[in-house]
Amino acid sequence: MLLGDPPNAKAHLMNVTSPLSSTSYQDVFEFANDIMVIHDMDTGEILEANRKACELYGYTIEELRGMSIGELTRNHPPFNTEIGLQQIWKARDSGESVIFEWVIRNALEKETPVEVSLKRITMNGIGRVIAMARDISERKEAHAVLKERERYYRKLIERSSDGIAIVSTNGAIQFVGPSINALLGVSARSLMGRSVYAFIDPEDVEDVRTALNGLNELKTNASVKLSYRVRHRNGEWKTHEAVCRNLLDDAAVRGLLINFRDVTERIAAEEKARLRALELSRISRISTTGEMATALAHELNQPFFAIVNFVAGCRRRICSGNYTNDELLRVLELTQNEAERAGRIINKVREFTCNRSFQRQVIDLRSLIEDIRSLIEIRARDHGVSVSYAFDDANCEVECDEVLIQQVVINLAVNGIEAMSSMPPDRRRLHIGIASGKSKHVQITVTDTGPGLPRVSPDHIFTSFFSTKNSGLGIGLSLCKSIVDTHEGHVWFTRPEGNSGACFHVMLPRSS
């Protein structure tokens, strides 16, 4: 691309106006790391070239002299003789530096991108144009890689079902990806500059604002997770989950980066599954209570029979006139006690089988088991099983749904009681323990002295429809695992060393 002159042009370099000596100019020209070529400012022909130009073009200096721009370039727009001459004339006429990119072609037809700087100079009283060029192949390759990477990430953003946005610290939208159209039914362009709070459910605005303000105060790359409702263009409310990252100090972003996705369907599916699980849990409790019907009837029969006897005795004494007020009060007190005992059993059964929503509260597991102790012991007496308890003195409070955790304990206890039906009466023992200690969890153990569980995978024990009973549905242990999982707990079983039976463990996170 660069041009030449008569054989003595090199000597004329010493005549360029400068305080430097001719020797210094010649050295700079000859040994410069950049391509340096002197052109005729009218025809563009090469008059002189340095060593670096000869290396890149693949010609000797004698071959380069007199060559035109078109012989040393790609020679089709925008890189040809005409355009090259226009750049030379521009430098000639303006007297200013002209900088542009060009593509040169060497003797072997290899093309090299260069950055060219043209400047008019005076040599021995004659105007020339000096061209200085630098190989920018690496820069071009890096730019191409960067451009391809940018194209790649743009495609990722365009095709992603998730949303991406950049907002300022006050919530103004600076950028939003095209997926917003699928997520909210609006165009990305229509949202630019608007506030994110204009689309968020008013009940969630303050939480989102607090989170973004807090993120603004944290260090770069800090992130927070958000969940909020946002209005779709069709008027429906959608639930979004988002991860927000502080990139205010990143020169390429200078904002809060938000990656978000629509989880409306997932939330609805989870709620549906939760309701089904609650219904299954209730059906299981009703089934368990039904299996205990005979024992419950026997248990209730005792206080009712006592009440009848006490009332009949009172009537006889009143009719005979042979009584004192103290005697009647004592009999009535005993009658009341038996009625309250029966009422407690009925209330406990009603609470256990009622249809209710999931309600978490801080509960002491010792009190929780004491409340269902009568139900367990009714079933145990019906099967000739003795029950023992061992409760830790340490803090045993957990945050849980009381009835659901009671169901877990009753299911495990009833399974153990029924498993011992084939054992000799003196070997039918059920033990329920609670241990806490210094652990962050509270552990419930239910141990029986039955024949034990079959040699199968521990995971298989807690799958649906696994049962060791001919009449069992196989949902008890699976339901126990499901309930414990929803409480961020863990349930497993062990085989007591040297003894028959099974020991089930339920571990729940302690509330404090």
C-alpha cells in the first residue's frame, strides 16, 4: 500500500526540515519497527521504503521503487488504488495526519491488515507524503474473537427463557433482554428508562427496594435473591425469582445486574403437590385411627362405664335419702374426671384426623409426644406391648407442624407395635426417646423388639408402597419421609446390634 522515488531519494531525507542530523533521520527511517514508505503526493508511487516495509511486502527496495498502491493491496473496495490515492491527496491537501485502516498484499499474495498514518512532508524543497503503517493482525484477530463472543452472548440472551436486566440504584431500567417479551408481553424498548417498581406488586415493592438499596451498599459482585410478583401485559400476576448482583464498579455495566425467571407454574405445581400431600396425610391419619377403632372403643368404654355407675349410685343414694353432701360431691368429682378423660381422648382423635392447613410453630417435642401418649398406649395395650420413654433435659424445641410430626411418631410407633405381634408377650417392648444435647438438631428415636426389617436398601424402605404387612398400603414410611423432608429434617433406620427389631430416627433442626 505504501509508495517510492528516484534512487537518490534516501539521500534527500537529510534535507527534511529538522534540527536532527541526516544520519539520525536515515537511522530512524531504516531501522524503525513500523513500516515507513515515502510516496509521490500526486501519483502515489513509492519513492522510498525502509527495511520493515521490504520484509512485510516481500520485495527489495529496488523492486518497491516505482510500484503503485494497487500493486500492494487487496485491490478491491474499500482497498484499491483509487481509494488509496484519495487518502494520500487528503494528507497532501490538508497538511494534517490522516489515519485509517488498510489491507496490504505481499509478493506471496498474503494479506495483512495495517493501521496507516499519512503525513505531508517536505524533502529537499519537494512535497512528499510519508506513510507509517503498523501490523494490526493480532488486534484484528482479538477484535474478531471479541465480536464473535459478543455475538455468541447476544444469541444466548436472545434465546434464553430467563430474563436479564440492568437497573440503576433507584430502580430505573438501563437495559433489558429481548426475552422480556415472552415473560411479560412487552418490548424491551418500551421499558427503557422506566422504573421496575411500576410493574411490581405494591405489596412486594418495599421488599425489593430494600434489597436493591442494601445491595448498593455492599461490595462489588455481592448478590441477593428475590421473589416478587409482577404484572403481565395481559393483567395476570406472575411470580418471579431473581438474583441481583452489584456491578456498579464494572465499567461495562455500571448498574445492578438482575437475572430473573418466571416460576408461576412451578409455584402453582408445588402448591398443588403440597395440598395433595396434606390430603394424603389426612387420609393416612384417618386410616390409622380406623385401625385403632376397636382399641379406642375399649378405651372410651371404661370412662363411660364408670360414669354410668357413678350416676346410678348417686340416684340410688338420693332416692334412699342415705347420703351426705360430701359423698355426693366426691362421686360427682369422680364422674367429672372420667368424663374429662373420655373428652380428652375424643378431642385428641378429632385433632389428629381434622382437615387443616399447614401450620408451623415452635413446639417442644417432649410436650408433643406427651399429647399423643394416650393414643400410642391405647394401641400398645391392645397388642400387649409395653411402652417406655426417655426424654433429654436439654432444649428440645423445633419449629414444626405439630399434627404432622405427631403423625410421624404415631406411624413409626404403630408400625413397631404391629411388628411385634409375632413375638412372645414378654419381649414386646417399644421405646420412644428424644435427644438433643449440644447438637443443632433434636432427634426422636422409636425402637421396637420385633423381627426387624428385611435386608433391602435403606432408601427402598421409604419409597411409596413398601410394606412388610399383608394388609398394608405402603404409604406410612413414605409419608413420614415426605413430612420430615418438608421440615428440613432427615429420617432413617438402623438395626440394633445383637438384637432383633428396628430403630427409626427422626432428626429435626432445633429452633434456637
